[in-house]
Amino acid sequence: MTNSNSLGLIACTNYVNLVTIAIPSRGKCGLSKCVTRYLVAMAAADLLVIILDLIFRHIPIRYREAFLPLYCIRACNIHATLLYAETDGSVWFTVAFTFNRFVAICCQKLKTRYCKEKTADVVLGAVTVLSCLKDITWYFLLSNQYSRFHSPWFCRVNTDVMSSPVWGTIGFFHSIITPCIAFVFILLLNVFTVRRIIVDSRARRQLRPHSSGESPGDPEMDNRRKSIILLFIISGNFILLWSELMVHSIWKCMWWSGSNSAILPAFLMKMGFMFQLLSCCTNTCIYAVTQNMFRAQLMNVLKYAITLILKLIKQ
């Protein structure tokens, strides 16, 4: 892929994420303020991951000589800490959203206290702080020099870290916590949520009166159905696109532990990183598929953009 094509793809991706942030933020998508908070936070984290990974990861390596003065301030270490913190934030925002939907559907007593806008702000803030604290260790794990000999290109690993069992253990836990533990949480929460929905659906069908052999519409179950479709598509998208990178992370942990595991082909790791970055670009498609009001707002934005472009061309 040429540089111009890459820049065009990155610009398009950033625009899509900006639109995904802007439309729900206006509060006209028919979603609760609590859900909107989580969706906007996930889109914002994905946008930052794209910027820090696709843009800032390659520029210092492509233009190495121009960035040599930044080595004295350990720019690569700071970059790595921010990138891994944002990636963790993106993953755990998805887990937090899944837990919020679990509480809303399965824990009616807790729902009124937990599923609020202020609670969402606290949860998102706590996830952000914990991600930063967890990933500050990357500042010490890596050297201050960018390298193009790693796949993907990024900071060199300190030689002392490679031979240190302490730092090796820390790297092991980094790989396990994200995304492996996040996978387990999302799968378990979705299983419990589905089970509760099935039980409630059967109970409500038995209690509601029947007319001509068919039960009338149930607004409560319709709302739950829409909410759960959104939840499952977001969770399924995360699991599908992170699976390959998770397998590579588990293999790397086995290798660090001294296991004589087979060497995975390099292209599998590259595909894993590619799919992981792709997961940061799919929220707009997910919302457009599942939310009628989001589609309407998105069409308005596109019409406005096309009209503006046509006016500029005519000038």
C-alpha cells in the first residue's frame, strides 16, 4: 500500500470515529445517557489508538533523523505507555459496557443505582486511571529507541528486561490481563445475560394475555431486544477481531515460561495486529446497523458534508 493510500485510509478512519463520537454526543439516538457515555468513550478510545498506533508509531521510524533529538526525553517510552494505556482502555470500556447491560437486565435492584450517567463517568474514569497505572511499567520495559527491525515496528526491548525474571513476569501479566481476562469477563456476562433474557421472555409470554393465538407487542421486551442486539454485536466484534492476537499472546506467555511451543508464522502476528486495529474502526458500522436514529443522524451528517463539498467545488 502506498503512502498516499495509507494516509487516505487513516484520514477516513479518523473521520469515521469522529462522526461516531459526535452523533451519540448530541443525545438524539434514542439511547439513555448512561449507554451514550459508554459508546462515546469506546469510540474516543478507539480514535486515540488509531492516532497513536497507525500515525505516531510509523512517523518516528520513517523520519528517524528528525526525531533523534527526542531520544533524550525517552519519547518512545512515553509513546508506548500512552498507546498501551489507550488500548487497555478501549478493551476495558467494552467490558464495562457489557457489565452495565448485565446489571440493567439481570440486577433490577442494583439497576436504579448503577445504570446512571454519574456512575458511568466514575467507572470510565476509574478504568482510565487503572489502565494508566498498569501500563506505566512499559516506560521501564522498553528502551528509548524506535526500531524498524521488530514486527510491528516499535520501541526496542531493554536487554536487561529479556534476562530478568521479574520484568518477564510483569510482561506475562500484561499479556494475560488484556485481552485474555477481558475475554472471560465478556463471555461470562453475556452467558448470564442471555439466560436471564430467556427466562424473562418465557415468564412474560405466560403472563400476558393471548389474542387470536398471538401475544400482543411487549415494549419492555422490544427495548431489551434492541439493547441486547447492540451488546452482542459489540461484544462479538471484539471477540472475533481480538481472537488471533489473544492466541498469539497466550503463545508468547508459554514461550516466556520456557515451554517448547511451536514457533508461529510471522504473518499470523501481523494479521492479529491488523484485526485488532480493525476493531477500532467498526463502531460506526455497528451503530448504523443496530440503531435507526443513528442511521438518520449519520445520513444528515453525510448530506451536509456532500453539500459543503459541492459548494466548495463550485467556488
